[in-house]
Amino acid sequence: MNFKAEIDVMPIEALLDPQGKAVSNSMTNLGLPEISGVRIGKHITLHVEAKDQKTAEAKVDEACKKLLCNEIMEFYKFQLAEVK
């Protein structure tokens, strides 16, 4: 079976997000003062071949923990859909 994973990796709320802060501060200059609290992360898509959805989820989780996310500073969540 083939699956597509959509993964979001974001900085932990307690940590400073300098890129998000810079974008948030720029909103006023762009005439959008009602926008604040911007946080910037990564969106990753990947395909995984596995015998079932549970195995695919385990593989995506392993990839996130080993490579895609620094769990000291970031958290992740993902959705998995079968590709037909």
C-alpha cells in the first residue's frame, strides 16, 4: 500500500521564534495591524510504502523523530492518507 504523509513541524510555544516575530512585526508596516503572534515552521510531504496504515504511521513517526524534527525545540503532527 502507498500512503502520503503531510507533516507540520513547529517551534515549541515556550521558545522564541525570531522569524515569526519579524514577520509579525512587519504586519503593521503592511497595513495589517490586526495580525500578530505569527509562528513559522515547516510543512513536509512524503510518500511511504507499507503493508498497512499502522505500519506507515510508525515509519512516518520514526522519520520525524530521527530526522525531520528536533524535539528539544520543535513538535510535529502529521496526517496520513492512502494513495490509490
